[in-house]
Amino acid sequence: MNKPKVKPNSPFFSSGPCAKNPDWAISKLDITALARSHRAKEPKAMIEKSITLTADLLEIPDDYKIAIVPASDTGAFELAMWTLLGYCGVDILAWESFGKGWVGDIVKELKLKDIRVFEADYGYLPNLSSIDFHRDVVFTLNGTTSGVRVPNLNWIDSQRKGLTLCDATSGIFAQSIDWSKLDVTTFSWQKVLGGEAQHGMIIFSPRAIERLNSYDPPWPIPKLFRLKKSGKIDEQIFKGSTINTPSLLCVADYLNALEWVYRVGGLRALIDRADSNSQVISKWVEKTPWIKFLAKDKDNRSNTSVCLEFCNFEEVLKGKIDTVLFAKSITKLLESENVAYDIGSYRDAPPGLRIWCGSTIEKIDIETLIPWIEWAYFITIDSFNN
């Protein structure tokens, strides 16, 4: 197969940190707050603005509260679990690496006893109809490492007694969300909007706020997880007074991303861009016999972290090479050509490709990438068969 002549304009297809928006340039960031205290008037106003714009773009109800917290989505979700769980039994859904990580934390670190774990192999969802909403429910919106997402939130009981805790980091800004179904939602700047890492966002519903005010877990709460002052929620944390010192350069970068969202048409435009990008992959997979989606159900396929696996190995490789080495050889070849960086599957997932199709990716770059994947595939087969 002939080597393609045209390369993607941007080779950044990583599923986290993700590509910057197409208009991004470091010279466009407002860096006037750098080297100042994050508690000073102007820098604090920038932090508050990032919270306000987030609420507006995501159409979050007025009675929900939003805060910037440390340690990315991981820190935000850990904060939620450490401060809210233990009040009642917990149902946990896990079908990929991060969801299974939350299982480990709840079982081994918090050591909760009244838990039920609903797991599924990569490519599948657990049985959503088995969840008991008299209990707290922990789940991911979009399985970043499996390419499997919940198709919607209709399975969540509107009359639930427990709280829903949703790790939404690679799905938010790319899927429509019924906020009435979510009590705690977390995400990070470096995913769908291509911001910088280490800052998480946490969104509380009134029901979660009520739990926070009325419940104290039996374990010590680390300082970085403390949202209460004198026994009640610290309102200032939700008004720009962060728990610890944020990077004001990262705040400026996040504001740049949010302002880009407004320019391209808001939330609906982001969803459409991700859908359009992932459809390019879908049409290619439909006509290509040696590649398939890791997500088995079409309705559950992610429109951001698109995970693929190779097939028909016995036929094309004649038993000479395993799938792990084969996939790594393809991604290494694409990287050496400066065509695509970091598109190998997650380390715990089945070997294959993981292509970020979120809104900061241009459709033309996905279209241009595909011929290169085909070229790398056949070059790799020839190299191992000869």
C-alpha cells in the first residue's frame, strides 16, 4: 500500500490530556494574574468566572453548586466518595479501568461493608436495571478506557433515596445530561475541553448538599477533601475560594477553552462535533474487515474515546505475533511519522487503538488519519510475515 501524502494538521489524538481547541495559542491566554495571590480581587474574579461560565455552558440548575478542587477528576471523585459515602449501602458500576479503580477505593480504602458491585468486561455495560436506588450509586458516564458509555440517564430513578455519584470526565461537554438524575458530578479540565491537568471540577445537587451538611463519615477527612466549615458546607469554596492554591495559568487556559466553546456555538455544537468525528470512524469500521469497535452495543459507543481492536489475526499474521506487540508496532510507526501520538489502547484494556474524537479535534484530521492507520496496518503485517 502506498504511503499517504497528506498528514493530519494536528497529530494530537490522545485521550488525556486531550488536544487543545483549534484556535488555541499560548499568546491568547490572559496571564495578567500570574505571580499574584489567588485570593486577590482580580485573580479570584478569574476563578469565579470559570465557574460561572461552566455552569452557563453546561446548563446546570441554579440550585446546584460548583467548585474547583485539587488533583484533577481523580481528586474530585475521591473527595466525593470520602465525604459522602457510608451513609447507606452503595451500588458500584464498573466496566473499565477507572470504574474498577473506584471499586478498589471503596472496598480497600474506605472499607465499606454494605456494597454491591456490578462489573462487566471491556466492551459491555453492566445490567443497569439491577441497580437499587435506595442506595448510593457510583458510576462513570463514559468509559474512557473501553469506549463504552451509558446511552442516557433514563435508567436512574427520579424518586431515588440514595445519591448518584458520576465520574463524567470524558463525557461531559460531549453528551446531553439530565441534571435532575445526577447528585455529584466530577470532571477535569484536560479532557473534553483540552485544558491543563491537575484541576478537577465537582458539581453538587441540592440533595448532595443536604447530605454534606447533615452527615459526617466515621473516618478522618484529609484537608484537600474538606468542604465544610463549622459543621456546614463552606459556601466560599463554591465562590472561587479554592481549598488550595490553583495554577492561575491553568485557570487562564481553561477560560480560553470556555470562550472557544461560546464562539463555536455552545454545548450543542460540541456534542455535534464529537458525534461527527466519531461517525467518521464508524463508517470506516463498517467497511474494514480487520478492525472492530471494542464496544459491542452500537447504542453504548463513546463519541469521544473511541476504542478499537484488531481482528482476523490468525489469517493475516499466521500465528507469528501477538496482538499486543502488533498494536504497539502500529502506534509506534504512526508516531514516528508524526501522524498520531498516543493512540494505543489503555494499558489494562484489550490491545488495539484508542482515538480521541472529542470536540477539539477537527473532522478533517480524523479523515486524514484513517489512510495512515491502513498504511501502518499493512506495513506492520508485511514486516512480521517476511
